[in-house]
Amino acid sequence: MGDFDDRYVSIEKETTYGTDPNSAAKFGEVDDESLKHIYDTLVREDMSRFAAQKVVRGREYCEGSLNLVMMTDDFTSLLIRGMFASDTVSGSGTVSHTMAEGTSSSDVYPSFSLHVGRTARDHTYTGMTVNRMSVSAATGEFTSMSFDLQGKSEATSSGTMKTPTYPTNDPCFFANADVFFKNNSTKADSVKSMDFEISVDRDLDSGFSLGNLSLTQAPPVTRRSASGNLEFNKAVYTAANDEPTYDQLTQNSGSTFLYDVGSGQTALKFLFTETTNRDITFSFFKVFFEAPDASVSGRDHQTMTVPFMGLYEADNTALSQVVIRNATSTQY
């Protein structure tokens, strides 16, 4: 069982793409990881032989996912920062990190170096960038997160293991997960479960250049998107706190399927509380709700599921925003 204790994942923000800082790693409580080295193969076939004779290794890179429970620790916060181009810090004691999508050339999506301990070997992955983030919360469960990453080819593994220092945070769970609609200050009390994902759809091919096997720059961010699902514990026919109703979405009277708010307001907000003054808020400023599903089966209780899509909102010049409150006073 001693070898099992040597399983870990650490993360550090890079100052130079693909260069491991190897200085102040943050360790996370990760449920599982699937990072792996990948290379293409170029097979040469010609008309003179009845089978392929030559092969070379092509592009080399790494990709995979990290799955974990949501907390406000530095490890999770750095991964969330990977989905946003800026982090504005305010306050003292209780510090707010407002992470935005960025509107100028000085706003840059970061890259990271990860170390993964697997039993008795330390594996190094540099130039790792976050491509997709998903969040899921359901009654009776912990709030879970998943991050998809991609980066440079793996470095040579080492037999020298790191000594992890893990966060002491408590995990977020369903009882402290609140959903708010249309800038209403009162949370909805009928959401049974929710999930959403944000993707930046990185262009992996454009991270490569002639004369190099692996990535020479972070794969550029292309089109940002956000989508998810809301499951209500009943079919909503009368809104209590601006929830979308069944008739509102099916009758399509005007643009009632679209929540578009003003500057500084949120169309859909998820608040996940860890403890006092430690929480994470995901805000979407313009949301399009798709057709609801409120069908029944036998004598099972009727629920209602509503898919949604996030859109760019001009007044807020953003699609989404995250605010993390914790005790870390420096930028992620």
C-alpha cells in the first residue's frame, strides 16, 4: 500500500510556454487522471512494394483529463484560471478573484506544468493548456469538476518523487449549490440537478511549426462556447424566482426563451459555497433555453429538464465570468 501513497497531481503556472518552473507546485485532491503521450505515425507506401515499408513518428503532444471535487483551493483555482484570460484581485483577508474572458491583447490564457505521480515514477507534462471545463451538481452528491488539457510531449519520467502537501479545504456539495435566474437575488428552490461546460476549442494544429516535433506555442483559442442542462424536481408551470416555465418555453411568445440582462447583471448564476467567505460563482450573461422535457413514465414523479446555451452579451462584453473567493492574495 505504500506505493499507492505516491499518486499525486501538481500544477504550476508557466512564465515561458513549455518551461517547467519547478518551484512552488500546488497539489490537488484529484479523483483520477488520464494524461498520456500521443504521437502520430507517418506511413510511407509506394507502388513498388506490396506493403508499406517505412514509418516515422509525426506530431507529438499530450492530452487528457483531470476529474475532481470542487474546492476553492489553489489547485482547482489555477485550473479554472486556465479557462479565462485575466484574474482581477480585490479585497484582503477574504480575497475575490474575478476571472474574465479578456478584451485586450494583454489578456492571455495561461499554460501550466503538471507533475503526475504514478506509484513510483514522476511524470512531467509541460505547456499544458485547458481546453474544456465541466461542472456537475446533483442532490445527494458532491459538486464535481472535469478539465480537459493538452500540451507538449511528455518529458522523461523520473524516479524521484515529490512530497505532496494537500489542501485542507472541505469539498463543495449539493446543499450549498444555489442557482439564480434573471438577476433575481433569491435562489431557485426547484432545481434538482445541473451541469454545464465551457469550451475554448483550441486549434491544436496551429501550435506546431516546421522543424519541430512537438508544440512550440500554446494552441490558440478559437470559438468559446457554453452549454448545459437544468433538471427541476417538478414541471414548472408558474415561476417563483424567474425560472423558465414549460409554457414560456414551448409557446415561444416573443423571445421568452432568451434571458438577456443589462450591464452588471446575470441571466443565469451558479453559486457553490465551500464555507463562509470561500465560494465560487459562475455567471452567464445571456442564455438561450431550449425546449423542455417534462414527459412521464408510469407512476414516476414528473420532473422537467431544460437544456441551455450561453451567448455573448454586448452590455457585459462577455459570455461568462467566474468569481472565486478564498484567502489567496496573489493573482492566479
